[in-house]
Amino acid sequence: MLENQLQKGLAVSKNSLVLVGEKMEKITYERAKNGIDKTLITKYRKLITTPSSLKFKDRLIASLLMSIFFLPIIYAVGVGFAKIGEDDPSDIHVISLGTAQAMSAVAGRYIVPLVYIAMIVLVLLSIFNLFSKKNLAHQMLFGSIYMMWFMVCLFVDTFSMLFGLTLGAFGTVGLILQSLLVVYLLFVSLKKQFSELKAPLFKTKPFQGWSFTTEVLLATVIIVTLLNHFTFKIGYSGFDPNLIELLTGWGAIGWAGLVIIFTRMLLKQTILTYYFAKYDDQFYRDLDFTDEEWYGKRKAKRIQKKREKKGEVK
């Protein structure tokens, strides 16, 4: 009897290993080309524009725009809220003093160091973006990573503001409820995105994502938050929200929406461009890229001259 149980256990273990093996199956070129074609590459290049360009002028514009325009905004939002109302509380007009202090506390203690790190990495990526890459595939991979990191900067940057607005408006109960909902929404969104990524590669059915359960959870969080706000006032110690904060108090859910929107734009692209760069020689050959499309005008001319000297024709 014990022997039979051991055999059954081994059989289950083998099946589990096979299942894990199927899930962890390597994405070969044969699989990658199921999800990547020239139309998709053109779409992705238009989406991130200058960071994926093979022209130095375009990459320079992207880096200057990031450094001159976006970095100061990131600093002002991410670091500025750490000191909001400290020098002169009378500067606070729209939100309450409690909400301003909540944003300052979250930003100053936890977020500001992350904002600085994110900004430093973004500057380094902006500099590295100026150097030409091996070919279009590698430039697109770097451009996707560059823009994805810019999105990460925005997520980190707006965290203290939006979660601080939630804490100041609805107290700790509202913050906890919305934070739990945020975790759930991000989990469902990422699961759906990876499912959509796997579908063409592994010929699987995509995960549906938004469901009745999600709608119920969203409604429950809203109802309980408002009920606590108007009736029980649990977790409101130190907070005195005003009327406008009934609108601004949904900042945590707004932050989740921001993350979901931008990851849907760039996460799949970043992963697919990784495989585009990994199998660049095969894609160059099979998708019939011209030298100019693949290497840029200047490098293509140099390659053509070398071919002509050797008597080769592409």
C-alpha cells in the first residue's frame, strides 16, 4: 500500500514538473516570430518615437527634452511635496493642512530617496541614449527600456501626492481599503497583460481580466469608504478633510489607473523588443529589412561600400 502511494506521489511530481516545464518553456525564435512582424515594429517605433530613432539628432532631442522639461517636473512633484506647508502653512489653499502633512510625511520618509534614485538612472539612460546601438532591434529595445523607466519615474513621483490625498481625505481606513484594491487591480492587469503576451507566442487563450468580482470589490471599497467618512470617522485622527477632498481622496485608485494605462502601453512592447533584439539576425533576414531601415542611413552606406569592394550584393 505504501509502495502504491509512493508511486502515485512520484507520478504527481512528474506531472507537476512537466507542467512547470511547459510554463517555463524557452521562447525560441520560432515562437517569437509568431508575435513579432514588421507592422508591429512600425507601430512600436511610432509609439516611442525619438528614443527608438537611428538618427542622432532625434535621440539628442529626446534626451534634451527629458533633461530640460521632464526632470524639473519630476523633482518638483516628487521632492516638493516633502516640504509642502513646512515654511508657510498659509500657502495651502485647496487641500486641508492634514492632507498636506500626510503627503509630506509619505514623501519625505519613503519616496524622496526613490525619486532621487529614479532621476539619476533616468539621466544615465538619457546620456547612454545618445550613443548609436548595433542596429534597429537593439535601438528599439533600449528606447523601450528608456521610456519604461520614465514611466517608473512617474509612478514613484506621483505616489506620495496621490496616496497622501487619499490618506488626508478618508483617513487610514480609506487608505488601507484603496491600497488593497490597488494591489488587486495591478495583479489582474499584469496577469491579463502577460496572458495577452503569451497568446500569440504559445497559441493560448488570453485571460479576460476585468470581471464581476472586480466590479463588486470596487463598489464595496467606495461604499465602505464613504460610509466611514460620513458616519463612523474611524482613522481620522489628525485629519480634517474639506469638501473638495471627496474628489481628490480617490488618489490611490487614480495612481493604479495611471500604472495600468502606461504598463499596457509599454510592458508588452519592452518584452517583445527584447526578443526582437535577441534574435536580431533572424528578424533582419526574414522580415526583409533594408540596410537603411536596419542600420540607419550613414551606417548602411558604409556597409554597402564594404559589400561593393568584396563584390557582394544584399
